[in-house]
Amino acid sequence: MQIRYFAAAADAAGCEEEGLVVADEATLGTLMTLLGERYGSEMRKVVTSGSFLIDQVVRRDPHFPLSERIDVLPPFAGG
């Protein structure tokens, strides 16, 4: 799958995009855990308070299945 990182997520990952291989039955929760383990506390903050675009729809449910492209978005301030 292709993962794209934006703003603080890109800072935490040290890149804006990467490919990851996960099991077919992997869920958003699986990805959140994997990214936290891979990139540490800054990424854990992003994945617990941010959101994910899966098939161009914002998702936060850890049981949601993954697709071929996921965008990791940090929390945004409103205004």
C-alpha cells in the first residue's frame, strides 16, 4: 500500500510518501500501531489525534479495512 504523510505526519515519518506491506486483513488500527512502533512518540501523537483518508473519505475507526492508498493527516486547527 502507498502511504502519504502531510505536515506533522511527514515530519514524524521523515518522508512524505512510502510503500508498506501489510496483511490483507489489516485494519486502520493495525496501521496506527505499525506507524507508532516504526516512528515513535511523535507519530503516535499524530495517529491518535489526526485522521486518515481511505478511498478519499476521512476515517478514524480502527476496525476499518485498509485500501491501496492511505493519507495520514495531523489534526488541523479551525478558524
